[in-house]
Amino acid sequence: MTDLESRVRATLAERAAHTRAAAGLGERAARRARTIRRRRWVAGTAAACIVAVVAVAVTVRTAQAPGRTTLPAETAAPPGGIGSDRALLHFDVDLAKLPGDLASRIAMTQWVSGEGYETFTGMDADSRPVVTIKLGSDPDTVKGWVFANAGSARAVQWRLGGVDGMSALDWDDRALLPEVARAVRLDAVQRCVMPLRLAELPEGAHWSECQTVIRRGPGPGPRWVYSGLTVERADGKFVYIWADGRPRTQTSSFAADRSIAGRPAQWRAESDQFGTGLWVPDFGGYELYVTEFEPKADWFTPVEATWYTLRLTPSANLDDPSTWPLRAVG
């Protein structure tokens, strides 16, 4: 299995297990990678005795000198709230307010905007989560996230300015949890941007999730790491468009069997380990993989994957998020 496949598979597992808990987002969430989620929920139930479900009232305080993170700010005060628009994140995290032991270990910030939820994960240089913050439009869903983090993590539920959320840390960092919620800023709206644009969607489909990861310094500014764009088809099935700017560590398995808009590509057949998909190793300076969520899904075809690929435009400057499309779809 290629390094790209490993990255995508790990991300899909993370999204399926944590982003949409079964507590409040309906049948579409239950269909999404149900096998992976079931395994994680079994583990969470077994370890539920070490999870803290705490409702904490936190006062919103305006930062004197906010430690902005990595995404472009939205200044037009758009309508809606948490999880209402895939192109937006209706909060920020003031890294200067995080406990220093946590902030010093954060090398990358991962942002996700989905239907009814928005999340932040501060990760170390090896992509391991240091701190996770999730905000949801449904308190029962937030409670489900807390239990989903059972095991080696510690999580608490809180309410901030009328918004329900949760924070999760490694077990060894659990004493720092009370300070994490205070770093959340609800007075800031950011753009969930990525260095590509999908010109249109198939009939009846909609953009269901935006995910993007940015590396913090050193250097003059943030640098892009990878992004994921999720489309839900009219029939409830999911298509995942993965763009990865990290250096490839394994390339020998690539064997071009077609050309998409002049770019060598390979159709990866279904397997037990990974889903069917179209792999383009050089799509304007990054790797592109157009795939589906479930291994051995016979509904996803080269024709559909090509349809999406032909409607994607890569950004010219991969290192400047302010130059990327304000909306990755449409």
C-alpha cells in the first residue's frame, strides 16, 4: 500500500469515528463507514468509565493580543452558525491562551467544517493530535464525541457563549483540560480554504465536509499540508477528494494506465485494505486521490472519478492560503 493510501485511510477512519457521532446527525452518518465506527464505539463503551462528561460554563473573554492561527479571516459577518456553511469556520483558537506545554508542541492545525459541526486539531510534527476541540449544533452529538474519545484520551464537554463543544487531550495532559476551552474564540470567523476548486457538483449532490491542514512556521508564513473535500451524492454515498502536498515516500507502486487532462493517472481497483479510486501523483504540484469511503464498493467507477477530476482546478500558489478560492466548490 502506498504512503498516500495510508494517509487517506487514516483520515477516513478519523472522520468516520469522530466527526459524526450517532447521537444526533441522522441516518446519513450511520451509513458512513459504519464498520469502522462500530469498532471504535465498542472500544469507547468498554473504556467509558474513564471519560469525563462535564458541562462547564465558560465566560467569553476578548483577547488582548489574540494568537491567530493559520486560516484567512472572514470579515463580512456571514449569517449562520456552527456547521452551517462548509466554506466557513465560525470560531478560532487563540494559541497564546492554550497552556504553553500544549501550544509548544503544535506544529500543524487541522480544521474541519461539516454539517452541524466544526473542529480544530492541533497536531505535532508527526501528525499526532495534541489537542482536539469540536463544536456542534446538537448537545447530544457533542456528548457522543466525548464517549468516542474514551481510551487513551480524556475529554470534557462544555458550553461557551451558547455553543456546545468538547475538548480532548491525551491522558497524560488531562490536568490541562480546564484551560483549553478558554482559548476558543467565537468572535472570529475563518475561511475553510484549500488549494483547489471543484467547479460543479453532480445533480442532487452537495458539499458535505471541508478539511484542511496547515503547518505553522518556521518561515514567513503558514504552509499547506493536505486537504480533503467530501461530496455526498444524491443517493447518500460519499466521494472523497484528497489533495496532499507532502513529499511522497513511496512511488514504485504507481503505474499509469490513463491520462486525465494530460496528467498521468492510475485507477486503483477495490481491495480489502483501501477503497477504489483514481490516483494522480502530480496534480498541479500535489498528489490527488478521488475515492469513496467504503472498501469493495462497486458503485464508484473510473468514469465518475474522471468527472470530478476534470472539474478540479489547482491553485497556483500552494504556500499562501490567502490566494486560494474562498469556496472550494462552485
